[in-house]
Amino acid sequence: MNKLNLNTSWDYSDAPESTNHIILEKKYNLFINGEFIEPKSKKYFETINPATDEVIAEIAQADKKDVDLAVKSARKAFKSWSKIDGKERGKYIFRIARMIQEKAKEFAVIESIDGGKPIRESRDIDIPLAVNHFFYYAGWADKLEYAFPNKVPQPLGVAGQIIPWNFPLLMAAWKIAPAIACGNTVVLKPAETTSLTALKLAEIIKESGLPQGVVNIVTGPGTTGSEIVNHSDIDKIAFTGSTNIGKLIQKSITGTKKTSTLELGGKGANIIFEDAAIDQAVEGIVNAIFFNQGHVCCAGSRLFVQESISKIVIEKLKDRMSSLILGDPLDKNTDIGAINSKKQLSIINNYIKIGKQEGGEIYQLKCNISKKGNWCPPTLFLNVSQSHTVAQEEIFGPVLAIQTFRTIDEVIEKANNSPFGLSAGVWTERGAKIFKLTKELNTGVVWANTYNKFDPTSPFGGFKESGFGREGGLHGLRAYLKFE
């Protein structure tokens, strides 16, 4: 194998993205009934740049009274918003999409500052996909009868939505766009560590002229989310986050009128057959596990390589890893950014410690790590068995557990031996193998000869402990409708 020669005298010059064009307030309030208002508690918390440990801004902490005010605002707005012609609803959503496009560069930079992800990912993936979801669902707003023939679709009412920190603006788009396109109103809570782009979205919503109360955004910790889940006047809970929290939510709403969709954790299997295009597959492995520092619920965190090619795949993978650049998220050369929070970094490091204790062979990217910020080099674990903790539990970081297999039936059994069922990838030149695995893998999404490809027209969701319900496509509309 021809190895990459990285021992050269040159290096990439720094290519930092400018921050001159972004506007950030020192303090952000709650967005309720179309206005930014102070929290009843007068409490605020700091949001931290995970790459520098610097305070970016103070964020309002909503309590029970604030959530109640937001729900009342949404309920009042629902009476009129649900009766507005679908074409008019679509116009507002189109306008929001266009306004995000106009400020795409600002959104991308803020997403990287607040969340730690490389600017290339924020700029080229997160923000365009968020815009596309608003555009897509704007187009459906006046076509619900065509989406569901022979039925009379009606909005559910007030939707309580709770989103995670790994894709802040994109998750807000996944939740808000289909909900309001169907005539519902929304109370959304972004993650505590990444609230800024949701609040910038609130500025756009206000500027767009969307009727007051249709979208309300309340910020705060997990207790704020609990107030939303347990509020008696919410009709629908949509949650994306950890499996443990999802279980608590499902328990809380059991016996109530609330419907729910839960998109939870994952432990995606990425399967490489001996007839795969190896170089492309290696690139797919890197994208599957190191994209967004592994902060992806559908990350390909379990790699299964057919035994006959395992040696060359692992060699090529290590070689490719050696070219990855860990560093400043705002540098356009950066491949691996900062871990979102010190809490998450501690969780990842604990799993790495467990992996070593259980006898896994570790390989990590050798790189300079800043003393400031939260950093974890891309990590492989070799000689891993099905029983290893790093092969069973979701780590939510740049850590890959590698196993081998001999037959297709063996890898199906191994891949399905997981409490999760969100995603998988299959790399082979034979369509028959692809169809067999898409049929027999117990996952919501199976990518063929690619990984981590998303589109607003395509549904996304899981089985087992990865949750239930779908977001995206017509399935995403259905989750916010009832039928007469």
C-alpha cells in the first residue's frame, strides 16, 4: 500500500473565517408571543465557546411561569393560525427560509463558535440543510390534502419541542417547519449549551412578520424541558436527544392526551464487504464517525470489516486519519473541531478509559492539543468483541470500535446485536447484498456506499431504543396532523 507522505516541510496556512459580519448580544431573553422578554426568575446562564473556554453571551433561564406564558401564547395563536389558508402559511415559511439564506454566513459562524463544529460543516451542511427543510415544508403547507388522499388532515394544536446540541439550527428546522406548515403552533427549547442560533432564528421569525405566538422559544436547562413535557395544555411532544431522557419523557406523558415522536440514541453499524471500493469506503468510515466530532446520533461508531480485507482497510484508515486536522473550528482547514462541552468530553474520556481496561487496542491521531477548550483526538479501538462496552454503548464522540466478520449472516447478527436501531451503512458493489441488508438490518436508515446523507424529502428515525416516529418527508408532516 502506498502510504500518504505527510513528513513534508510545508503545512497549511491558517485560514480563519471572519467574524466581523456577525452580531451577537451580550444577553439574550426569551422569545414569547413575538417579543423578547426577560425571564420571570431574572436568572441567566452563560454559553461557552468550547474551543476557547470564553463566555459568548448570557442566556435567559425559563422557569415554570415562563413556559406557561409561552404555552398560553401558542394556544392563543393556534386559534387563528390553524385557520389561515395553507398558501398564506407557506408564504411565511418561504420568507423565513429566504431570510436564513441571506444570513447563512452569520449563522454558520455562530454555529461553530457556540457548538465547536468545523466551519466547513456549519457552512456547507448544517445551514443549507436547515434552509432546505423550511423550503420543503413551505411547499407542502397548501397541499396537505394531496399528501394524504381521502383524508381530512387537521393540526394537532400546540407542539412542545426539545432539541439537542449537536445540530442546533438544523434540529430547530426539523421541528418547527413541518409543525407550523400543518397549522400547529410551537414552544421550542434549544439545548442549554447551544441556544444562540435558535435565538438568531427567533430574530428572523420576528422580522418575517410571522403572527405572534406561532413560534415561541424558551431557553434553559433540563428543568425547562421538563416543564414543557409536563404542561397540561400541550398536545404533542417532539424530542431529539438521549435514550435515557426519551424514556423519562415517554413515562411522563403516559396516560395523557399528548402524542409524541422521539428520535434518540444510536450505535450505527458501518459494514465493509471485500468487494467494496476500499478507498471510497475508508473515506466513508471517516465521515461516518468523525463528522461533527462524532456528535451524531446516527454516527457509524461500530465498524465491521470483512476479514479478508481487514488489514488493508485498517492500514488505510490509520493513514487517512493521519491527514486529519484537529483545531480551531473557524479555520477552514479544520476537520475535527472541539467537543461541545466539558461534561461531554469527560463522558468520552471515561469510555476511552473503559475501552483500554477491557483490553481494546487503542489508536489515536497524534496532534497538538490546546490547553484551552475541549478536545479529543480521533480514536480507534481494535480487537473489540461484541461484549465490549465501546461496542455496545453510545459514546457520542470520535471513537470507533472495529470488528471483523466472515459471512453476510454473521455481520447481520452482529450488527443487530444492539439495543439501538437508528442507522447503518453498507459498502459493496453488489446490489443483492445491499437489498438483503436493508431488509434484515433492524435500523431506520441504511445508507448504501455512502454515509450521513440527509435530505428534507427523506424520513429519518429509528427502532428499539433509538425511538419512534419519523422526521423529514411526508412522515414528518404526518407527525403533526390528525385525520378526521
